[in-house]
Amino acid sequence: MGEDIQKHSVHTLVFRSLKRTHDMFLSEEGSLPPLDQKAVSAWRSSKAKDTYGPIVELVRKQQEIAKKTGLPANYPGGQLALTNKSEQDGETSQALALMPLGTIGGHQMPQSSANVSAVGIPGYAAGGPTNNTQSLITRKAPTMPKPQWHPPWKLCRVISGHIGWVRCVAVDPTNEWFCTGSADRVIKIWDLASGRLKLSLTGHVSTVRALQVSPRHPYLFSAGEDRQVKCWDLEYNKVIRHYHGHLSAVYSMALHPTIDVLVTCGRDSTARVWDMRSKANIHTLTGHTNTVASVVCQAAEPQIITSSHDSTIRLWDLAAGRSMATLTNHKKSVRAVAMHPNLYMFASASPDNIKQWKCPEGKFIQNLSGHNAILNCLAINADNVMVSGADNGSLHFWDFKTGYNFQRSQAPVQPGSMDSEAGVFAMAFDHSGSRLITAEADKTIKIYKEDDEANEETHPINWKPDLLKRRRY
């Protein structure tokens, strides 16, 4: 007990530990014994014979047949075939044999004899006229189909009358007039043919953000930042119903095409389904975590599609009032969604790109890239022309099926406005698809139409058959 314990420096202790570790692993008891080269070569030859033996046998038999028939060994009419051949001694052997399917030794070989099934190996593809087996075809890389030619669109009318940003537009089902809502709190109804003002409706106490005209009733529906949703009777030009329930600004609305249902959405992160007649809030569609910017309805499933600033799109089951699917492909706010009038498809617009989707499950189809701005609105007509409008006043025109961007335009701002006031907030095609109406930040409404004088010679498609665009989610 009296002996002092010898103290070592940390340096000494570390080296002792290293030495012990070295001595422990030096013997290598855990490692495998060295490979026997003879055994390895025997195993490889056995494996090769087992795997490639039938092919070697095929080549040998091919050479034998070539000697007998006088045909060259690489005869193009020779078809590699699998036969069930009965031997003379009564035993059935399933042998692989290379048999020319043309004439052998002056005798015509029947096509259906001996249960022939072709094995497609390059160099043995059938080439004779008597052969009905399919020859090997080299596959081409998939290419983008040639886009349909569309005439360019040109500005044909500018309508001024609002004294605030024009935030929404809707076209009458008879195609005689259209209405616009503005930050001046007024709804104005305009004659589509002449562009003259027919009527002004006042009643909202804040910006009017959404308008819809019913195709089944003489009703106009409006919604705004004052949280109000109103139903106007167009025979009396008066409000006949209010739909109360939204807790914040209402940004978009849609009418169901076959039943008397109205869907609105807004800054309270919900979409609400209303009974048009009883004003009852049938469903409150919750699930989005930020402002719901756009909503569309259709008769088939999914009957309601919403897009939100939380960068998701949701497909809703109207009967159950719950979400069927959530599409999370976009990386930024999705401010606009538009249904194709004929195809069972829809498109969504976000600053990252425009995406196309297939109903009913929301299958991703393709990206349309190139409109690098904050996209506020989309419109699609029956001729497969899709238009996207942005916060900087730019319009891009696309061929819907191929995603080809055939025109880009920037509308001039109204005289007296600053260039920074260029901005497209909403757009709609008329029911013929031949007029495009845009609602803009310079307080004007602009109407575009196709250029009648343009043809494929004056405005050719600048298109190269690139390889198919890889899907980038």
C-alpha cells in the first residue's frame, strides 16, 4: 500500500494502447484464406459452360447445317428457332436449332412445322418475303410531336372606365356582354361587340375580386375583399342574396355546371360550398394552410379543384366534402387553375412553371417553362390555345397539347400610366374562343383577337423535333 503508483504521461498511455491494438489485429484470424487459382478457373469454366453452352451448341449446329445445305453460316434468311423435335429412337428432345426458314436442300420448310417460336437475336432477323415473323426494329427515341399552328393574337380594343385596378372578368353565356370587377368597388357590364358600357352595379365596400355569370339562371355572382358574396338578379339589377361565412377576403369563385351550387375561396385558407337558393354553407373545404387563390368546378370527378399560396393543388370530393388528392409538385404559390373546355385535363400556373394534369386522379402530364414571372391567371380555349398572364404585364400563348410557346407579347400601358403599372390580373376567352379579354393593372380592359391575315408562311412554327422533354416534377 505504501508503494506509489507510477504515473505515465498521456502520450505514453496512448502509444501503449496503439501497440496493443496493433498486436491484436496483426494475426488476421478474421480474414479469408487466399484464393486457389486452380479452383477459381475450374469454377469459371463450369459457370461459362452452364450459361453459354446452348449458344455454343447453336453455333456448331448452324455450321453443320451450312455445310449440308451449302448456305453461308450467316445466311440472312436463317431464323433462330426453338423446336420440339422427335428423334428416331423415340425420345423427345427440346433442342435449340438454327433452321433456315426458306428452302433447305431443295425442300420447302413448312412455316408451322415443329412448333416454331422465333427468338429475336440481331443478325438472325427474318428477311425473306415468305416470312411473316416480325423483324427486329430499332427503336427511335421519343420525340415531341409537331405543334398545331395557331395564328398570332393581336390587340384589337382597349376599354377604359374603371378608376382602380381591374381584378376580375366574366363572360355572359349568350356571348353578348361581359362584366368586370375592380378595386373601385364597382362591377361594370360591357357590350362585347362594341365595347360600350351598358351598366354599373355598386354595393361592394371593397375591391371586387371574383365574378361569375350563371348559365342556368339570370344571376350574376360577385365576391370581394369585404368578405361578401352577393347574388345579383339581372332582371332587376339588384342584390337578392348574400352568402355569409368567409372570415377574410374572398379571392375566387366557381359555379357548378349541372347543380345549383356555388364554390368560393379566399384568404381564410378555406373553400366554401354554398347552396345557391337556400344560401346554406353545405361544406367548408379545409386543408390548405394558406390563402386559396383559385377554384374551378366541373361536372365529372373531381368536381372541385383548388390552388393555394401553400404551393399545393387539391382535388375535392363534393359529395363527401373532403380532399381526394393533394398535388405537391409546385414549389411556389399556385395563383391560377384552368380547366380545358374539351379534354379531361387542367393546368395550373405558378412562378416556377405551368403544369398540366390529367383528371380524375391528377396525373402529372408535362411542364411548360419559360414564363418567368408571377403568373396571376390562365385561360384555355377549345382550339388548344392556352394563355398565361403575369404581374409584369406579359402574355404568353401556348399550344396546349405540346406545350410549345408560339407567341409572347407585352401590352402597352394606358397613356398616363407608369410602365410598372403593367400587370394582368384576370383573363377569359369569350364562348366562341375567338376573343381574349384581359383585366389589367393600368385600369383598362384589353380585348385580343387572332390575326386574320397571318398564315403558316408569314408566321412559321419555329420548332425543332427535340427529344421528348424529361418529366421534372
